[in-house]
Amino acid sequence: MNTLELLERLVAFPSVSADGNLPIIGFIETFLRERGATVERVTDAGGRKAGLLARIGPAGDGGVLLSGHTDVVPVTGQDWSREPFRLTRDGARVYGRGTTDMKGFVAAALAAAGQAAGQAAGQGLMRPLLLSLSWDEELGCLGIRQMIDRVIPVLGRPEYGIVGEPTLMRVANGHKGKGAYLATCRGTAGHSAMAPRFCNALHLAADFVGVLRAEQTRLMAEGARDAAYDVTCSTVHAGRMAGGVALNIVPDSATVAFEIRHLAEEPVAGILDNIRAGAARAVAAAGHPAAAIEIVETNLYPGLDTPAGAEVVGRVAALAGDTDRIKVAYGTEAGFFAAKGIPTVVCGPGSMDQGHQPDEFIDLSQLAACDAMLDRLVRGLCR
């Protein structure tokens, strides 16, 4: 099967993160096993989702790791003009959920696995082609967190890795890390007619949002800078705020969900310390013994900061035929591999401008460019 045929099959699986992904994993596992791959399935605690680690070629260290995720974002509430889970072609584009993010790359990687299997059968593959396919990347890299400790024991240590998120086939050697948090603000409940007698948790939450805004202002004025990013500094963002049960009741609890996206040279811990200090000041200013703000981490994934001069950057740039070095605004699983000592970059077909959008599409020229890169990669594994 070629890349386009595989993409048609992959798009037909509605592997939305909120649902299970076992049907698409089953298809991929069968495809790989039929081609002689050694495959290990890694299943989540609930048994509804899984990822795959696969090797084609000789065992042991070496070879190249291709990494992708099988989940996609929902289509609910989006205005699609065509069936999202059926691949349709219009001119030089193909449409469907996940075509760009990132079933296009997964399809190309599977096609490359088929090519590598043919080489292995003919005793031409000197080093292995390795695959890591995860779940729940769209929910904050949850699947790879459960898979990462199995990668090297199962596959051996790769020479380097390529995470195929969409970069228009340019080599991305960096992205920011992310921490997600929930702040719970405590107060006291009471009748709104006597509101000043009570501690309004929503007011305290509003003060906490002010703390987040102040930290963002500080980061923009004094924080680290990296000109390779569109937004050159670390960022703080309040995404959700909730509290209260009725208009005439002073709320005794409110929550603020927020995130920190940080540059590599500005660890998330330091930014969070500033926010905690600001929260303490807001609690003190509330002047009530019941006032409190509790902050808990809900998710955390590492950034990627592969040096531009690293060997992996030059090797993948040569394979991709593009010498651009970029850094991307979105997070990926690449930082997990880099943290295990696997030199890693991000390079894949399509543009994230189309990711998560209604009528998501990918240009056929991008799939062709990815096929060409992986063809050169497989042929290189034969030497």
C-alpha cells in the first residue's frame, strides 16, 4: 500500500482523543506484523487506548526512530463541508480529519516500513527502522508519557529520532515546554445582601488572574528571549475560570485553569514560583482567614532544544532537502525522546495552520516530499 492508500484507511478511523483508538491501532499492528515487524503494544490503564513500538530490521542499538500519534481532535461543532472521516481529493489536496495532524506522516511512515520490510527480506537493511505510535497526544502528550520508558528496552537506542508533526518539511529543532495547572480559590459562602461580611472566592480568583497577567507582563519585559519563535518569550495564559452556584450567594470556591509555555532557558519552576508568590500576596490582601489559593499541576511536558548545529539537524535537513532550521509554537512528543538521550527533531508534511480546522487538508506535494525523505532514509539504512 502506498502513502495515499494508507492515509485513506487511517482517516476512516474516527480516532478522536476522547474515544478509544484500538481499531486504528489494530489495523496498524496487523499491517506491520504482516510485513515482518517486531511489534509491542502498550495499553493504557483503562484498556481503551494503546500505542505501538515496532522494529523492522536487525535487533540492537542503531537505526532511526519515526514518531507519530494516532489520535485526532474532535469535529463536533465545526462547520465541515465534507465528511471529516472520509478522505476526499480536490485538485492537489486531500481533505479529512488528521490529514495534516498527523495521519499524513503516519501513513508515510507505514509506507516506509513496507519499503524497509522489503529491504530486510532481501538482507539489504543493515540498520533498523523503528516506529513509535502513541495515543492522546492531543490531550497533552499523555500516551507517550506511558510509553517512553519502554522505547529503548524494546527497540534499542536509535541513532536519532524524527517526530513527524507538520512543519512543511522543514527541520524544527525546538519548541517550548508546557505546564498546565488548576488554581482553586477558597472563600466563605453567604447571602449576597451581606456580601462584604464574606470572602468571595470569585473575587479572589479575579485577583489571581491579575497575578497571571502581571507575570506575563514581567516575562515580556524581563524574561528570556528566543527570536526563532513567533512569540519570543515564555507565556502565561488563563484558559478557564469558574465558580459560584447562584447570583444571590457569595461563592466559597472558584477555579482558574492556566498554563505556562516556557523557553528552554527559562524553566517552568521559576515562573511557577513567581505565580505562587503572587497568589500568596493576593490571599494576604483578601484579609480573611478562610481565603486560600491552592495550585496543582494537571499536566507537564518538556520542551525541545536540540542545538542547531547538532548532527541530527544536519542529517534530517539533508534527507528532507531543506536547510531551514525553525522552532515551532506548538508542543510535541519530541522532548520526551530528547530527555532519554535520543537526538530528536520535528519534521513532517503539511502546515499546522490546517491542523484542528474544519475541512482540514494536506497538499499532495507535501506527502510526496515526505515520501522522498523517508525513501532516502530507508536507502541510507541499507548502507
